[in-house]
Amino acid sequence: MIEIEHCQEDVKTLLDRPIVLVGIMGVGKTTVGRLLASRLGWSFYDTDDEIVRLVGKSISDIFSEDGEPAFRELERTTIKHLLSQGPCIISSGGGGFTVPETTQAIKERSLALWMDAPIHLLVDRTKSGDRPLLKHGNPEDVLQNLLDRRRVYYAQAHVHVLDDGLTPEEMANRVLLQIREYLYDRASDQEKESFVPDAMCMTVTVTDRSYPIFIGSGLIKQPELWLAHELQGRDAFIITDYNVRERITDSFVKTLKPLMKSVSMMELAPGEQTKSFERYQAVLEWMIDNGVKRDSVVFAVGGGVIGDLAGFAAATIMRGVDFIQVPTTLLSQVDSSVGGKAAINSKSAKNIVGTFYQPRTVVIDLDTLMTLPRREWLSGYAEIVKYGLIGDEAFFEWLGENGALMLDGNLSQTMRAIETGCHKKAEIVANDEKEKSGERALLNFGHTFAHALEANAGYDGTLLHGEAVSIGMVLAARLSQRLGYLAQDDVDKIYNHLHSLGLKTEIRDVGFKTPVTVDDLISAMKKDKKTDVHGLKFVILKRIGDADLESSVDEALVVSILEGSM
């Protein structure tokens, strides 16, 4: 049972500076701020109230008589004073964080927390009250223009919390869970061992469809912690598989029913073969037959296959309905459930038909992992290792010391590994949601080799995705070394770590049911989504923790790498 009080006590113990709430008018900074202050036993300050008390004039009068620059100067000096008060909650004005000097002071001397909400909620909440900037023009247009201009400033806050239709009490809970994640992510190794949180939350920040990720034990049994109030009372469509239904989904349905208008469930066969046009059509027809509407909510309860198929169905039925990911395997929790990629396979290529469609929420319940076979743990672990290899050498070193403990089900190590993996993927997705700059493509380290191996294995369970990625990362490391980037010692370190834990590391480890040639693998690799007019493209390592894209790789070199592993 997750107790939000534990989270409150951790925040009080670990945070020694003020929390400054920033964000556009209407997000509820004052209302939520007062709740937070009450729960933490801290003082609460509203900068607007403090300014009115200081000068004896309303905010509207200050704007009309003295102008906005004068108000911003008053705001700056007021915030500077409040930052010296020790741990407290400060609700700042919507524009204060756009003033560079004010922003710098807040970032240096407090925990800055951006409270965010959709425009339709902001319009509803600002219909009444003293809002000088909304007195001229259409309020919705004014708010949208303000948010568009200020988003780049708000994004500098330490924490981004999304209000997607929450009550003030629910928003206060989410703020505490996100502060807890922020403190955990930056804690020392000793602090992470001493203060293992019951649950955490982080936001995947994308321009028009940000969403939270919840991580903890027992979350499936407590939907009130993560299911937005505005999503309740709707028709729910749960898509799951045979392996997960009896173990997880049946009890989840019972928990969800009191919160929803109706709950329908469809179970499918597990495995990559389910991500087909035939199963995709079957899911759509089932939803139509059961009365799907534009406000229905799709829940994907299962591994990556279920998440991909359900996400693609949600993205396309009625041109898009709300979608919640409930990943139940380690692989899906750290990889496919985060980032908004939804796809199905063709007969000749994996994930070739799909779209970018972000979920409303991702719910990672650690309890779902406890009955997984070790092979599934290892498959997910390969994707966790990837995050260290492409961007965090220290995390890779930590895995070297703690990976075995995690694979044995140690809760502390498991939570840390999942939180780190999700955090790193969220950062990359925020920077390059639709793979325009190339940064998100780095998440495909080892995957060009891996997808070719999977296609030739036939998606029949002979080779799990994470097993293919493990082999692919070893081959990509060797390719990086042959291209003159990665030191041989680092290639050996990567191989030895994966091999020592029991992961597959060579093509000859696969055990294909029918003979597979180098030409078969090259043919499959040429269908990879990263391939362009210049030929094969790979994610390579310049060193552990530093990845890049390499175009126009000589096919003969790739053939040599493949032959050495077969």
C-alpha cells in the first residue's frame, strides 16, 4: 500500500530549501501551494499577496498606474526576500520566471516547480478574478499566446508537473511524488539506499501532449493515485494477453470498475506475431462492436507487444482516443511504454507501420515483475544497459556492481534502474519527440542488428527482443571499434558484463530453427527505418557514455562483424 504520507516525510527530511511554484495563471499555484504548505508544515507565501501588502495597491492598479516593468521589479525584490526564509512554499506570478535575474535566483536558491495544465482547464479557471492580462482579447487566445512565449522559460524549472484534470488534492499528491523523484534521482548512493520511496512520478515533457510516469509497488491496486479525475466515468477498453490476464489483469478490472462507466477486456496471444494487421483489425472491430466513443480510454496491460498494438489502435480509432500504458514486463517498463511510439509489424520488417502517439499516463507497478521468469528479466535488463552505454558511463559502472542484485529482484536496485532508465528516455524524448534532430535515434543503439536477428528468428519466441538487443549492442560495439572510435578494452567490458549475467552475446547463441546467412541479415538490415539514400546507418559509441549516428557504413565491414559472430 502506497502511503503519500511517507513521501511527505521524505520531502521534509531531504529538502532544505524553498519550493517555488511557477507557471501560467490558472494552474492553481496558490490553491495547491497552500495544501503543500499545510501537509509539510511549512509557511506559504503568495508573491502577489506580498506585493499588494507592501505597496497598498491591487495588482490591476499597479499594472495600470505603474506599468508591467514596475510590477516585475517589485516581484523580483519580493521573491529575493522570500527565498531567504528557509524551507517554505512560494507561489510566484505567471510572468516572474520569465525575468532572467528572477529566474536565476529561483533556480539557485530553491526547487523551482513548473505547474502545467491544458488550455481548456486554464480558461475555465480564470473566468473570474483579477487578471489584468486577460482584460483585452479572447482569453483562450491570450492564454495560448502567453504559454507559447513562456514555455521556454518554464521548462528551465527543476521539476515539471502536469495537471491533466486533477483536483487540488490530487495535484498536491502528484507534486510530492515528483519532488520525491527529483530528490531520488540526484541523491547519493547512500541516500538512495536509506530512503527508498514507496512511489515516484516524473513528467515526459513534449510540446502538446506531456504526461506523467508513475513508478512504485502496488500502483495497479491504487488507481486513485494516477488516474486523472477527468478520465474517470468513461468507457474503458483493456487490451491484454493470455500470460498477463490471470496474473494481473483480472484483478485490475475489478479495481477499475468502480471508477469507470464500463470496462471491456480483450485478451490476445503473447508474442511479436500479435503485432500484425490481422490482430490490429480485430482490436478495432472489437472496440467498435463494444461502443467505443471519442472519450473512451484504452488501457494496455501487458508487455511491449500489447503496448505497441493497443497504442496504435488508440491512435487511429476515431482519429485518436486517450490511452494509458500499464507495462508488466521489465522491457516494456524501461523502453516501449515511454516515448509514444506505437506500431505493428509487416511480414518483412518490425515496427514498420506506426505513428507517434503519446499516452496520457504510464503506470509502472514493480509488483508485476515479481513473477516474471529470469529470461524476461534479462531481456529487459539489456535495454537498461543501453541507457548507460549511450549517455551515462557512471550508470553503466553502477550496473556492473549492482546488476546481479537487480536481476535477483532486489527492490532498491530495481527501482533505481527503472527510474534512471525512464528518466533518461524522458529527457531524450523531450528533446527529440519525433526523431527530427537525431538524438532520439541514439536509443536504437544495437537495434539495427537486433531487428534483423528478430526478423530472421521469426518472432516465435526463439529470440526475445532484449536478447537480440544484447547481441546487437556487442556487435555495434565491435563496429564502433573497427571504425576507430571505441577502445578494445571498452568492447571487452561491454561483452563481459552482458555475458557474465547470462545474456546472449553472439549470433551463434540464438539457435535459429532454420539456417540464417549473412545475406539474410544484411537484407533485413536494409529495411531498417534509419536506412536512407546513403545506405546503412548505425548508432555507434565513441566511448562508453557517448553515442552518435554513423552514416554510409561500408557494407563489407558489417559483413565482417556478422561473420565473426556466427
